[in-house]
Amino acid sequence: MAKGGGKVKQKPPRRGKRLGVKLFGGQKANPGNIILRQVGSNFHPGQGTKMGKDYTIFAIKEGVVNLKTLKGRKVVEVV
């Protein structure tokens, strides 16, 4: 007779990873502000931004966020 999983198999709900765009196009960004959190490089850093080791894109200068497509790549920049 096989035993049932019971309570051991039931895990409590886990929090989401809170990914996504944090500052949208047209919004003001200061140096160090996180613009976008992502898994993998769906968006690429452009002028005025850099990418962290966890693929987070953040501002390195003050300006306005701009999301655009360049040669088929989605690019985030701060101008």
C-alpha cells in the first residue's frame, strides 16, 4: 500500500519575484535608480544605463527614461 503525500507535499505560497519595469518612458531617473528588473536580457542597456549581474537595468546619470527598439533589440536609455 502506497502512502499519501499528506502535509509534507503542501508548501505555503511563495512571494513573487517583483520583476518588471519600475520607471516607465518619460519618467525622471536619478543615478542609481532601478529602471527595470528582469530574468535574462530581454531589454538591453542604452545610453545612460548599465546592466547589473542579475540583469537589472539601472541609471548612471540623471535624465528621462526612454524605451525604444534598435535593430530588433529593446533598449532602455536615460537621456
